[in-house]
Amino acid sequence: MSQDVILEARGLSKEFKGFIAVKEVNLQVRRGTIHALIGPNGAGKSTVFNLLTKFLTPTRGQIVYKGRDITAMKPADVALLGLVRSFQISAVFPHLSVLENVRVALQRPLGTSFHFWKPESSLHGLRDRAMELIEAVNLTPWANHTAAELPYGRKRALEIATTLALDPEVMLLDEPLAGMGHEDIERTAALIKRVSADRTILMVEHNLSVVAHLSDTITVLRRGEILAEGPYDVVSRNPQVMEAYMGT
Ligand code: ADP
Ligand code: MG
């Protein structure tokens, strides 16, 4: 696994009417890793996420993806380059079946970002490719059910499948385990691990035991600034990190 930087924030800042939500954040996400962004409520995690995916425009700073400055780009164009945020660009249609949802996602005209399975991207290959993705997220028994019929955890799995259909190089997951019960948490954590085998993952997640288990690198934010960074055993021993968590 190469350890070069695929996504980078340089001096990223965001002010909302004078309130500094994100301050001079320098973040480096290495290719092929699972990188978690954690921190107490209001730390600026969602704002950083929205900045990286271009749903928000930074007040200052730059976002560099694969060596290219994407600060001025639109979210859809960023997605075209392979930087895709789950649950946002990949909408799930409740009245379509699981299979139809994934097929629709596969048919999105995302042009060059389909390099990964271009040879199979004919109409004939579409159903097979959709079933492969459905299998990958353990939804095969649900393939012909409508999305609306899925239990909550399975719906999130479908969202991951429709995101994977866009063939992202970097997948951003915003609280992928939120609202899940124990079984779905385990299933989704295992899915994230599998997905990370050939992609980079940046996630915001509150479930620290899963973060500890999955992440190569953890960045801790507090009041818009990076408080600590590193593997879990390093970050979790940092007294300032403990204090930040106890303090809220
Ligand atoms: P987190 O996701 O870590 O809980 P957020 O990024 O959502 O934190 O928010 C960081 C801070 O910025 C909070 O104090 C929040 O109230 C503020 N904030 C976020 N979005 C806006 C906005 N659109 N307008 C004003 N303040 C905002
Ligand atoms: Mg948030």
C-alpha cells in the first residue's frame, strides 16, 4: 500500500458571520487508508467535511486532491474526479428495488471516473455489476425489495452500494454508523473495512471503539482546530484529547 497523500486541506478556514468554525486546518489523507475525523459536538467536523466535498466554500485555504487544487470546483465535478461523499450525491429512490437503485447509480454519466470497470460497462454487464455490488454489501437477499422496505441498517448499506457504483477513489462517510444497533454496526464496520481494500476512506464517526478498530489515522478536532493526530493508541493517550471529550 502506498502512503502518498491523496487529499489535503491546506490552511483551511471557515467563518460564519464572524464565527470561526474551522481554523487553519491542515489535513493530509494518505491513499489507501481509513482516516477518521473525531471530536466533540461543535468541533467543526461536518464543516470540514462540507468544505472538502465543496458543499461549502472556505473563507481561506485550499483543498488539493491528487495534486490538483479543487478549491473552486463544484461538488459534482469533484465527484467526477473520484472524491465522493456518501448519502449526498448518491440518492436512494424508495420506490425502486435495491437492484434498480444500484443500476440507476451505475448508469450515471460520470464519464472518466468509470475507468475501474470500463470493460464491463456495457448494458449487458450492468445487471451483473449491480448484483456484484449488492453482494459486496450483503444485500443479495434484498435485491428485489424496494428501498423503502429495508431495515435502517440495510438502507445505509444500499447507500454505500450506490456510492460504490460511482467508483470513488476517495469515499467520504458522514457518521456511517449513526442510529444503528449493535448488529448493523458490526456489519457496516466490516463493510467499510472491505471497501477500504482498494479505496481511501475519510469518515466522521462518533463510535470510538469502531474508529479505534478501523482507522489508520485519527484527526481530533476541537473548536475548529486540530488538537491531535495519529493512530488510535497515540491519540487516545493524549490528555488534551481526553479533556476535550470529558469537557462536553
Ligand atoms: P460538528 O460536526 O463537529 O459537530 P459543525 O461543523 O457542525 O460541528 O459546527 C461547528 C461550529 O460551527 C458549531 O459551533 C456550529 O454551530 C457552527 N456552524 C456550523 N454551520 C454553521 C452555519 N451554517 N452558520 C453558522 N454557524 C454554523
Ligand atoms: Mg456534525
